[in-house]
Amino acid sequence: MDGLNTDVPLMKLADAQRILQAAKKKAQDLGIACSICVVDQRGDPMTVLRMNGSRWEAGDLARGKAFAASVQHEASAELQAGEDRPLLRGLMLQQNGKMTFSPGGVPIWRAEGGIG
């Protein structure tokens, strides 16, 4: 089954939407405009939101952070320290820039995935 971890439930759309809404509320509470992307365990986007006032490139960055956190099972900020390691650099190149190692992406453990 695509080499996916079958011990953890797959992300459901309702879960991804709930997570996205919680992140949106937090951003609003903090008074920041951002983009939010929730991905499944393979790094495929399930929900994406670009808030009014967020920068045009923020959606791609959110997806890259979520993708990195999901497939590496580690916060993107922690991955940033090792982005010069050959393995991580190779993964970034292999994914044509879809993986972003900058702060803001975290893995989702209850149903495998990530948010950025």
C-alpha cells in the first residue's frame, strides 16, 4: 500500500478541515494573516487556505512546510538545522522544491499528516 504506515489512521477530509479551522482561529487570535495547508501522510494537500492579507507565495510555503513535516515526521524548524545534509538536500531536489525546511510545519500524529 504505497509503503504507508497502516498502524495510524489515514487523514480524513473532515479531520483536515477541523485542523485547518483551528489553525485559522489561532492565526486570527494572534492577528496574523497567513496561509495554512493540511496534508495527508504522503504529503498530498487535503485543505488549503490563504487568508486575506497573506502574501501570494505563502500558500506554496505552507504546503512545503506541511509536506516536510508529514513525510519526515519532524517539525520543519527542526529539519532546517539539517537542510545541508546530503539526504535532505537530495529529498528537496527530488521533490522539485515542494519540501520546505523553515519554521511553521508540524507533523500530525492522530491521523498521519502535516500542517504548515
